[in-house]
Amino acid sequence: MEKVTYLEQDNPVLQNFDLCIMQEEIMGLLPINHFGIATLLKLLLENDPIYYGYIYFRGKLINSWKESGAKKRTPQLSLISEESSLIEGQSVLSNIFVYQRGFRDWIIRNRVLEKRLGGIFEELSLEIDPRSSVESLGSFERIIVEIIRGITAGHSLMIFNELGAVLSEEELKKLYQIIRYYRERGISFLLISPHYEELKMICDRTAFLKDGQIMKIAKDQREGEEIASAISKNYRKQINFYLKDRKLWDKMTAFCVRYLGKTERQGFEFTIREGECLVLQFLDSADYRDFSDCLTGEGRKREADFLLDGRRIWPGRDRECAVIWEQADRSMLFPELSFMENLCFTMELASGNPIKRRRMRERIRREQEELFGKAVVLKAAGELTKREKYALVYHRILLQRPKFVFCVQPFKNAGLAQRERIWELQRMLLQNGIALIIPTISMADSLSIADRIIRLHTQGEAEEWKRTSFHLLPDTVPFHDLYS
């Protein structure tokens, strides 16, 4: 892509965009904010007309501002992201071969195709049943199937969009081995991630994107670390101050979680004190989904017990234990309702006395106007910025006054500014004595606020880490260097 400018509703989204990926190169792309990312991916997939610039694929010009009305020549590439592109209800075999655009056999010879696919799986040291339905696949297996489907279709560029949010560290390492395998066979890769720690493990170069422009391209790991450190300097300074002044509440609470998990695996149990932050990192994405089902109530058959003072409670249903779901700006608000209606949704307003309720609501409204400004409080939730939406969600939880909050993958798909804001809001809950429990696959920024970490391995082993031993965690974990 050379000096590409792309407009949406006459406004530039990509400006003077320059990015060159060589054959057999693994290129990283780190979005400082997410502005322009969705547009970039859409442009790469659909090759829409551009306002200015040139786009080349495999040395051939496929798009130009001079030929905006010409017939589109869509490049042969694959985009693999959190959302599956596989055809549900069909087998792995059918998705990889039968539903390919170039598949022209009148008779489907399953044995021949199974033998061919078995050879591919054997080369990659994978154990996936070609006849299994795609719905039964875990996140890692599904991603591998999408990669193989793209390779067999002749795609020479694979784009991975923030896969660190759905893959554990162990799964990510396996994925990187497969990427290296195909790189040696002439395939190029573009890896998009907001965390340089994920990119530096494998990328040859890394581009830094902000407001639809490539700001800098790091040619090696040392240069990339310098740039990544510079753009997060203020954020890291806040975290440093917080870690130095951090003091845990002395009071020990009787909140206990007992989780048995799948029958063939060992479960885990933990207790937590007021104002403490505990991270539950699942190193198997399937285990994470099982635990998430328990939080929604769909996993009761797996016997997850949430006990407060010996009394069984359900997160999100009992006031003492709240849940903030991932991507809270979308999942936790009613966009058509006002700021105040969303804020007071889970709050217990005084008693049944309507006069007391009105007075309480008016007092809360004045407090929120001082915090956010009158103009913000008068808006509907759907009109708020992302920053304001996150603040609304966390202040609603604060007014609910729970003792414990499950904060599910809080930093998922968040840009740097959003992650910094989420971190500030989590700190606010902790300072008010509310305990945070963060179930996650990727550590993301969780190490910056954690007091304890329980890492849950594939075979059911629960490994507990206290802050004094955080420096022994893998150096690929973001903010690991703050504890070195």
C-alpha cells in the first residue's frame, strides 16, 4: 500500500497509508488506537475504490486512485479473527476442501481428501478429526482450520486480527510455530495486536498505527521496544506510582469460589479479601469458556459454587457480587436509555418511599454532573464516547455497592487510551474496598493491577503467584518489566 487515502462519508479514515509486506515476512501492526483498523481490513478484503494512492499485491497493481471505477481485483488473502468464518453444521473436511471457490469435483472422495488432510495435520503435529463438526472445535483448533483452508485455496497473505484475546500463551506459542512453518513455504503474515509483547515474539518488523496513519515502523525488536515504551510512558508512570503505594485491606472476607470444571480435570478453589485484585488466567481457552458459562448460569451442571459467608450466591444476580462483561461499552449498556437510567439500573434507591427515591436520584444526578458535566449526563448512552461508556458502567457498579466484581477480560480489543481508562476505573473500585476477580485468557494489562494470579493449566493444575514473584512470570506478559 503506497500513500493510500481512503474516505468514509467524505472524511479521511486512512491517510497517506504506507505499508509494504515482503514475501515470507511476518509483519506486526500495533494500533495505538483502533481508529482505521476496521476500514483497513475491509479495504484489504474488498479492495474498494480509494481516494488516492496505489495498492499492489504480489507485484501487480490491483487498485489505484486513477482507476477507481475499474472492475475490482480482490487479492487472495485470509483474515482470521475472533469471529469464525467457517460454515457451521459442516465438517472440518468440508470447510477446508469442498466449500472452496476452486473445488470442481463432481464426486466428493472423502477418503482421498481425509488422507490429504491427515498428511497436513501430521506435518503440523496436530490431532484434529477431519470429520468433526466445526462447532465442536476450540478457538485454537478453529483458527488452525481457517489457516489450512486459506493455504489450500492458494492464499499468499494471512492476516491475524488480535488473536491474543482468544488464545492462551501456550496456544499462541503453538500458533507461532505453525506461522514459521508456512513462512518457510513462501507465505506472508500480518499480525495485528495492541500488545508489543505478543508481536516481538515472532515479527520481523512492526508498524505503529495511530488515527489511520502509520507513525513509525520498527525494523528490529530493540527499536520496537523503544517505540512501545515511549507511547505508553504516561500510562506506565501511573502504574509505577500505584504499585509503590499499593496497600491491601487488612480485613479478610469469607468469599470463596469452588470450581470443579470438567469431570476428568482437577478444579480449583480460592478465597479473596476486600479490595484485593485476583487474576484467573486460563491457559486453555476451552476451560475459560466453561468457567464463563458458570458466571452466566449456563454451567451449573459443572458445580461451580460461589459462597459468601457460607451462603451460595450467583454472580450478577445477587447484589453482593457483580459481573462486568468483556467489551463492557457494548455489552453492559442500553443505548436507547439515558445516562441516568443506565446508571441507576442496578441501584437500590433508598426504600419504597417515592419522595426518598426522588431525593436520592437528584443527589446522584448532581454528583454525576460534577464528575462528567451536565451535557454528558443529559445524553442517551448510545451517544456517549467509548471513554464515557466505560466510566458509566464502572460508576454504576460502584453505586450498586457489591463486595466482589468479576471483571471478564476487561482489556479485550481496547486501544491504549481505553486500556488506561479501564485501569483507572478498576483502581477506583479497589480503593472503595471492592474485590476484583479477573477471569481471562490473555493477561493483557492485568499484571499492572493484580495482587495475585492463579494460572490454570491445561491438565487442571492451579498455580498461584503473589506479587513478590511476578518477576518470574514469562517476559512475554505485558508489564512484566515493572517487577524485574
